[in-house]
Amino acid sequence: MYRMKKGLAAFIAAFFFLGMGGKAQAVIGIPDDVPSSTLLFPFFKINPNRTNLDQQDSLLVVTNTAGPTNSSQSGVNPNIAVHFTIWNASSVHVYDFSVILTPHDVFSCSLYDLIIGLTGCANESTKIPPAPTGVASSLTTSDGKLLTGYVTADVVYSTTSLFPGQVGYPFVYGNILVGHLYLVNLVAGSSTGFNAVGLESVFPCYGHNALPTSGPFNQSAYGFYRTRCEDEQGAANCGLPQTPDPVVLVCRNPSLPYSDFTERIDGPNGDWAQTFTAGGYQIPGPTNILPDSPLSLILRYFSATSINARSEIWLWKDRTTTPSLNVAVYDNAENVHSVTLSVPAEVNFTLTKDIITPGVTDGWFRIKFPCGQYSSCSYNYDVPPGSVSTARPPIQSVAYSLQFADSLGSGAGIAAGLRWDAAFPAHRQYTDYLNIGE
């Protein structure tokens, strides 16, 4: 009997995780590191006023992992077109450009060179001109010390000057891109990096396969740019019936005003991917699911005055918001306190020293987006915006803990000392805890 159960369990696992065709599938609703059709570089920092001790820059790298395309897959076949959009911290698009990538090509770009240095970027013989002078001012923080924002990169059918969310943006459904973000300040001895967030097209025409969940929740599994579409076109144009379900092996939908079939990474989609239910979706009949699938982000912090170690929380979300977040802060002695954290913009940088207990060396946070403040209670997953419901879809967010140490203190440049950087993505929690308190 044990052998039979073990074999059956293995078969079931293979069925769900490999699919009937025996090929590995990505998990729609969870930001996993797989080839994708859209890349999210959730934040960047650039020092526009370089000194001998501070030359903060952000370097984007995008790789085409696929071989030659055909005419249905790309208007520039055998190559692909990738469209980059630079957004400011409040998610206003301020600059864009397209790049042609040959099969297995790699493109890299220093945002300082592109926006400030007036040299632009290049991909083999193709030159990306410097951004117009007004772009820098649109990205400058209120104190004038940094440029901040985020970047998205999409596989598109052909080069375009449109932005995601605008009518006719030429989405094409090919999961083939991977990306990396380097945060570099070499004169200060500082460098770290992490993978771009990969967002897959569901039912892709080519590339890495990605299948959405079945059933009534399927139609809410995609639409990463839905809030951008609402900003551009209004909610009535950004959901069913204007955007029907994707069709297997159809590469694009140029007749649709909004044809974004890229996965959403909100709490309910993560919940559905793991449990096959979602708290905000009520099943007709006698069975009701709990009315929330709150997205929570769990992050570590480290602080040590002896080596000038500090942590920063870098958080991206898909909309500006007015409610403050209630953050549970735990230290290494199991003490806990609650603080209110304001993250009004779409790109937010928080020094952990402002919210932790003074003198504490390390611990962790839980940042929760409750449904009442962030839409997942009122959003009807069976009827997305554009038909009956007018509520915005649940919030999408990613966050990282950036940690820095410099035993000599800032201003010492690259002099010998103890110095390190680290970047840790947040662990993601999609449900309240079962049978135990948080």
C-alpha cells in the first residue's frame, strides 16, 4: 500500500508540475525566475551629480534566450523587438525606446549614460540616443540628489513609440526574455544586483510555456498593466468583454485596444496558484471562501554600528496609494512592535533605522496589504472591470531588502576596509496563517 501511495503521489506531482506533455510549466500568479514576455526592473537609483566618492548608477541587462523567430512571431524576424519604458516613481511614463535583439542576443544599458551622460546606449551597430534633457527632471527626487523610478521591457511585434496601456500597444506573446539589474557605485566600493521580475504571457505563442488556472478565475490571472490601461483608457476599456481570454498559439491581438495577457502578481493570484481558491472570489452556492487573500511581504533587516551596516527596504507597487501600511517589526530577541509605514508612490525607499528599535542588530518585517484598503475585498473575480464591477484589481507589489556595510564609513572611497552589499527579495505570503497566529 505504501508503495502504491508513493507512486500515485509522484504521478500527481508530475501531472501538475510538468503537465501532460512532460514539459515544465511556470506558475502563473507568482513571480518566478523563468523566461518571460515582460520584465519588471522595479526600481533604480542614479546620482546625477557624480563626485570622486559617489557615482551611483543602475545597469539594465536583457537577454533573448530564443532562436530565430518567424513572421507570425515577430515583425522583425528572425530577430525580436523589445520595448523599454522608463517610469518615474509615481508611474508616469517619461521615456521609451525599442531595441532589436538577434537570436540569443544580450543588451545592456547604463541608465546614467542614457539619461545624464549624453552618450546613450548601443546594441552592436544600433545606437540608442540619449534621453531628452527633460527626462532627468521628471525622475529627480524632491531633494534633488537622486533620479529614481522603474523600467519595464516587453517583447513587442515591432518597434513602437507607444506605452503599455495605450491603445494598440503591440504586445506579442513570447516568453523568452530574462533580465538582470546591477546597482553599482564602484568608486565607493559598492555593487550588488538581482534578477528582473519575470512576467509571463499566459498561453504563449512561443517560448517558455505558461498555462493559467482553469475555471472562473482564469480571466483575472492576466493583465499586469491593467492599472496603466485604466490611467490611459479608463477602466471600461481594460477588462472583459473588451479583452477576451487568450487563444492558444495566437501571437498577438492587434485589433484589441488592450491586449495584455501578461500574468498578474497580486495576492489572490498567488493564493489561487497555491491553493486553487482565492479569498476575494465567492463560489456560488453554499460554500464561501474567506473574504481576503492579503499579499504580505516578509523582509529581513540588519544593522550594526561597529561596521556602519544598514538596511533599506525598496518597495514597488502598481499604483499610488494614500493609506499607510501597518508593519509588524520583529527583532532577534523575538520582541515585536507595530509601526505605520507610508509608501505613497509606486517606487518607495525606506531606511530601516527609521522604523526599528534603536540598538537592535537584526530581525524581520511583515508588510501586509489588507484587502479593505487595497481592493481585493471589493473586486469581483468573476466580472472584472469593463462589465459590471468598477473596482480596481488587487494591488501588485514586490520588495527587496538592500543591506550595506562599510567599516570605514561613507566618504572613504575604495580604501581598504570591511565592505559588502547584499540584496534579498522579499518572501511572499498570500493567505492568513492556518491554525496558528502570525
